[in-house]
Amino acid sequence: MQPVTLRPIEMRDWQRIHEWASTDAACRFQPWGPNQPEDSRQFVADALVAWQQEPIRRRVWAAEADGPGLVGLGELVVNSAKHRQGEIGYAVHLDWWGRGYGEAIARALLHRGFGELGLHRITATCDPRNVASDRVLQKVGMVHEGTLRGTHLLRDGWRDSNLYALVADA
């Protein structure tokens, strides 16, 4: 696993994000994309607005590694502050696939969610066809709780989602 540092996303990150968010390969299992430049700029602009909102509902971090710089993104959404529930998501630049950055980002997000935000339960979903993401979620200790049917409409039809979760005291 490669070490990463999470920092708040900045507007200047949109071009690096767009490098992968505009590709078919990166968007294959996503309900968004491939992005046009304005889509990527708007994603970052919306993420910056979320950083200003209290209570915390959504945080997007740029994931940086020594050498390559920005290698991906991590996102944490607080679904219920009352019940201390959150959800994580991550994306890795295509140039850095298969090098452990997805796992490093997911671990850092779990640390932020449980440690800094005091969440009790954190979930993540992925397309069952996305074997690499499935593997990442298992490596970070998340438990497969089932498969949700027909959750997202993608370019190739309806997609199922594997649901993973981790509970703070488990």
C-alpha cells in the first residue's frame, strides 16, 4: 500500500481530476461521466461549497503521494449525524491504478470518519463488476453486507451495488 496524504480539495485540482474523470475507463462503473471540462470544474466548485457548510455533511479531499502528486480523491458523506452514519467513496487517477492508492485513500477516509468525525458506521458501495474496488473494500476491513439490486442507471443499463460497512466497535 502506498502512503497518501488527504488535503482539502482546491479549485486548481479540477484539471488533474478531469484527466481521469473524462475517460470511459474511469467512468465505466460510475453514474457520472465521462465529464466535460465544465462537469469537472462544477464537481470541485460544489465540493468547495460543502467545505463551508456546518454541520459537516460532505467532505472531498485530494489524495497526494510523494512523487506523483495528486493521485486521486476521497469523499466522505455524513448521511445521519444523529445516528453517526457515513459513506465513503474514492477515485484513483488511471496512471496510478493497481499501485495501492485506492486502499490508502479508503483507509485514510475511515480514519477521518471514525477518528475525527466520531462516526459509528461507515458504508461504501461499488459495482459488483468492479473487482478492484471490491478488493479495496475487503482489504480495509469492510464487511460485505449484500448486493442492492438496480441502484444506478449507467450508460449500459441498470447497475447493482455491493454494499460494504464497518462499525466502529466491531
